[in-house]
Amino acid sequence: MERACRHDPSAPPHPPAGEGWGEGVPTIENPQEERTLTRRCAASSPTSGRGKRSARLDISSHIPSIVAAVITLNLALAAGARAEELLPYNIVGDGIPASLTGSPGDAARGRALVLARTTTCILCHSGPFPETRFQGDLAPDLTGAGNRWSASQLRLRLVDASRFNPETIMPSYYRTDGLVRVGRNFAGKPILSAAEIEDIVAFLATLRD
């Protein structure tokens, strides 16, 4: 007869120690039956942890916020070394036509900046960079960026991406006002200098299909 795993109110009370349930006295004469019963009870016990599928932690919905936190940390470290005041610029339509520095940037330096994780570009974007591992997939691929956007449009997107999407996680690299959670030591400092903005614009403009 199969023994119940839970307490049966109709079952007789436990015998006193030394009369069947005492020390060294087995309650089941057949050892095989005792092992079978032990396994059955353990599998159905709510506290045993057996017989139940553990919930798998799903972090996919938290990836944007995790990336945003990493971006914030990296950019705080990058901006700490800068004390440059913003140079004036004029927005025309959906871009900034004129160079922030008055001269073209250097595409080679711009490529190095895009691939430097302190600027966070490569954390969200991927592109034609076969030598670089762990490229991002939260933002558009940079392949063909020079075909999709003009230098003027690229410049404004780097200066202040929130003009195109207020909910974007892309930082405004050349803006110091209206920001939140800015450390005291980093207040009033742009993430990138005007020259770095121009270098990145010069490089992205070369990315054509």
C-alpha cells in the first residue's frame, strides 16, 4: 500500500520514542520501499525545490536602460577632461550646415573616435568595422551613413540627437543645457569637443554603400 506524503488525520499518532519511531528503529521494514517513498515525497514537496520549473530571468526588456546607464558612466568619464565652452552654431532645417570649428574634420581621427568605447558610438551602433568585436544593435547600422545623411544632418544628430527624438538614448554630444543627472564636476562641459564632432562627421560622411 502506498504511504501518504502528507499528514493523514485518520492515521494513528506517532508512537513514542523506542516503539517504532525511536532512534535507530526504521519505520519501514522494506528499505527499497523507504527509498521510493522518500523520492516521491521530495519531488512533490513545495519546499524541496524539486518538480518545479524555476523562473528564468528575462533581462531583454531592461537592455535599453542598462545600455543607457553604461553610456552615462562612460560619458561622465569622457567629459571630465574637457572644459571647453560651446561654440555658436546655426541650425537650418534639419542640420547644421557650417563646421563648428570653421574647418573640415579629420576622417581618420573620426574613425578612431567612433570605435572608442568612451564615446559610446559602438555600444549602440554597428558598422563596417570587421576588426571590432561586440558592436551594438540598438541603433541604426552606420554602413552607408554618408548616403543616408548629409554632413549637415550628421552634425546636428551628433550635437543634439534629442531634436529628432526626445526619447532617444543617444547622448547630445555638444549640449550642456536641459540635461539631467549631470555630476557637479561635469556641468557645463560638452561630451565631445567641436573638433571631435567635426572629425566624426568627416568619417561618417565617407561611409557610402
